[in-house]
Amino acid sequence: LKFEVQILGVGSATPVLERHPSAQVLSIDNESFLIDCGEGTQYRLLEQKIKHPRIRHVFISHLHGDHYLGLIGLISSLNLNQRSEELTVYGPKGLREILEIQFKYADTRIRFDLNFVEVDTTARNIILDHQFLTVETIPLAHRIPCCGFLFRTKPAPRKLLRELLPEEFPVTYMKMLKNGIDVHDELNQATYLAADFTLEAATERAYAYCSDTAYLERNVPQLANVNTMYHEATFTNELLSRAIETNHSTATQAAQIAQMANVGKLLIGHFSSRYKTLETFETEARAIFENTLLAEEGVIYEI
Amino acid sequence: LKFEVQILGVGSATPVLERHPSAQVLSIDNESFLIDCGEGTQYRLLEQKIKHPRIRHVFISHLHGDHYLGLIGLISSLNLNQRSEELTVYGPKGLREILEIQFKYADTRIRFDLNFVEVDTTARNIILDHQFLTVETIPLAHRIPCCGFLFRTKPAPRKLLRELLPEEFPVTYMKMLKNGIDVHDELNQATYLAADFTLEAATERAYAYCSDTAYLERNVPQLANVNTMYHEATFTNELLSRAIETNHSTATQAAQIAQMANVGKLLIGHFSSRYKTLETFETEARAIFENTLLAEEGVIYEI
């Protein structure tokens, strides 16, 4: 299964032309999950030719404008474009009210199934149990209620080597083998070891999205061993005091969390508009956690 | 006095990459007036290097997303950028409520003077009496409450030719001459004709913004003789029935209004996303009203 994330925005609250506000598209198989939706995200989706019908779930981390202002425009456009697929929006208290008041004054009647799931940003909850993955909230520490999202693929069954088995082999036995259970066939006095008749399943993979947050060690156990972690790095270490003041993280802090959680790869983003170039972020983070990448807009990262 | 309008968006509701949603900046002297503010307008202002402090008045025609969704992001950014100048937002009922609920959930405290003026979209009212101009609402016919805006410069005094007058000439006499009144000086038995000692004042100029609206002849008297009229032309005449259905205008209809109102120049915009090229709009409008221009993003039009 393809499991990847495309970054649409690596900017933060103050707008600059070189960087867009937060938005990412996580894709598994042929389905896409939109994570945050800053102003203009619908134009980023057009630029990247991401097909809207594939997006059925949108996750909003918090109600600061650079993370959600594009959602009302996106939903309005989906409606204009005759969308028929269901769409579920997960976000903190207030999001639904904000959208509905805008629909009301625009006299917009949404003609597809639009659902809202209000998430508790203070707890670790599984908010979506999907065919391919589960999505769990990651409580973050910000000025207003805010959570990240942990996407974890489900354990897949082992792959059955059908051609090695007898022709009339019972389905119940096949299921046992796929689940790694050896089969003893009493009737024919035969034993089939799962190890002989199946291949190892694809390993589970996990992607963690953590934006916006102050440095938060208590999340390390939840983030342990994820393949890829996106963590905000609004400032470099020189502005640590500013990071603390504004409940954001520095590149160093993002790398410290990555190291403690033993993640596979760290992507950093949400860079403050004050930085014209980003080398310092990379240098600083890599000094602590080597496998760090600066998130780049338009780029797809395999997880 | 410089009096000009810069177009920031000529698109309509359905997003396309080639055209942005509605927004314009009218400038007189060193002050700017923002007219409509579709999603992403703050990025257009950055692109065009338009200085935010110069904008003290924002006019929103109606609460369809392509005309106002950029306002919340713009105001939030002005606040982040430590704006100190006052800002007044003119718009229909609902706008203030929509903005305030978003400030509430974002825990945003606006630190500059932000005022709201709720406009009655059904009447012709002067909503701003400014040093250089007046702004009047133009009632339009759309699916939801909607009005245009008529910007008219104030009559300027005649320019005094000071060097031709005696040195100790009284200030009250000067004022009379500037207002075109001849002076008879009883004491010195001298007569000073305004025509001899002053130059003609700059003529008044007017700009009308009409978006979005069905074809509406009843507005012709209000629009009569304006120097430049922007009028929406969402469709070409081939889709007249669609224009009627959606309370929009065709290029032909915009030109008919321009002709009847005897305007100086017609700018058309708000083109539907279904049109990849725009030649037909131009041909169609010019067949009726020769001095028609397709509004182009980034271009500044003198009024």
C-alpha cells in the first residue's frame, strides 16, 4: 500500500509570499486525508492536481487562522462542483459553529453529506477507525485547544501462498494461516505451518502530525517509533524565549522530541515569516537528530 | 489628485488557478480603499506591495465566499503585524458576527481600532463622507443581500493665482474667489473677477463597483456619467438563461447598463471558471459599448 504525505504549506501565521499556511495531504491506497487547511488550501489542491473526491476526511488541529481559514472556501467549492461523496470534518469545539454561520449568511445549502466530529484536544482518543488505518488525537500545548493526529496503518494479514496448498484446502484453515496460526489437519494427518505457506505481512507504519505546540515531553510515549513525525519548528534556538512565550517549538526542541521518541524521520515546518532562509533550522535539528528534513511545499514524502 | 483602481481578482465563485476571487484597491492621494476581499486577498496585497496602513476602509458587497473570505485572515495578519491605524469595515448584516466568532475561538484580541458599519444593501445611502470623496451604496439584485459602491470625489475649490493679487489681499476675499465668487473691494474701488484670478478646479470623478448582480436598469440614474464603472460579467450572452437563474449578468448586459448610464469607461470582470479564454466577453461588450476593457489582475486603471 502506498502511504505518503504531501506538504502544501510550511508557513506560520504571518503571511509571506514564499510559504503558504499549514495544509498536508496524507494518502493511503487511493484515499486522501487532509490535515489542516490554511487560507488558500483549495488553490494548493488545484495546483497539485489532488482529486477532491478522494478526500473524505479533514482534520483540523486548532482554530488559529493559518490552520483552518481555507476550509469554508474548500467546502463551498466542493458544493459548487456537485460533490456527492461524504465528507467528515474533525476539529475542536467551535469549528462547526464557524462554518454553519457562514453557510447561513451565504444561503449555502450543502448538498452532500457533511459530518462534524468534535474532538477533545486534551485526550488521546481514536477518532477514526478506517479500513486501512486508525487516527488518534495527540494532545498538544498551545495558546488555544490544539491537538495533533497520529495515523497508524492497521496490521495487515500475512500473504497466503495459495499455489503451495492442496486444491480443496478449507477457507477456515486459510484464515488461520493468514493470521499466523499453524494448522493441524486431523483428518488427513497433515500439518501446515504458517511460516511455510504465508509471507510476512507489510509492517505497520505510522505518521504523526504535531503542529502547533510548545516543547512537550509527555507526548514521547505516544510518538515512540513512528516512521515519520512532522513537528512544528516555528523558531530557531536563538529565539527559544519567543518560542516559550508563544507556545511554539524551536528546531532543536523538535529534534529532541524526535530523538527521545526514536522516530524514523523528522519533518519540520511552520517556519516563522521572520526567517528568509531556512538553513539554520536544518543544521540545528540535525545536530541532535540526523534524519531531519525541512518540509518542502509540493514534495511528497513516503512514510 | 491621483484617483485609480487596481484589480486584484477577476474570478468568480468556483476556484481556478488563473483567476483570483474578487478584490480591488481604489486609491486617492495616499489613501486606499479595499473593495471586496476574496480568499487570499492578503497575499495579493503582498504581491502588489500595497501598504496596509494606507487601507483604512474595507467595503464588502455581500457574504458569498468569493467576496469576503479573505477578510478574517487579513485582519488577523494586520493585528499580528502590530497595526495601529483604525480600520472600518462596511458590509451587510452578518459580517461582524462571522468575524467575531472567529476571533473568539482563536482567542484573538484586536489591538487596533476595528469598527463595523452595517450597510443597508437595499437603499442608496452615503455610508462614508471622507476628506476626498463620498461612498454611496448601490442596491444590487443577487441571491442574498448585496450592494455595490459608488465612489465620488468631492468638488475641489478653484486654484488661486496668488501671485496676481495685491500683497495684503484679505483672506476672506481669497476664499470668495476660490469658491468662484467675484470680489468688489469698496475701499479701493477695485473689482477682482474669479475668472481672472483662479484656475478651474479639477472636475469631480466617480467610480462605480457593481458586483454581483442581475441586469438592473433601475440603477442607471445612479450610475449616470461615472468616469469608470466596474460591472460583473459572469457569463457571455450564450448563457443568458444561466445568468438569469443565478442572478448574474452577461457581458452584453453589463455593456447595456454602461451605454444607458453613459459612463466613461466600462471594466468587466467576475468571469465564470467555465471560460478558459475571455475574448468573447470583450467582443460582445464592445459591440454595444465601445470603451470596454476586460479587467486584468494587477493592472491599475486611472479613473
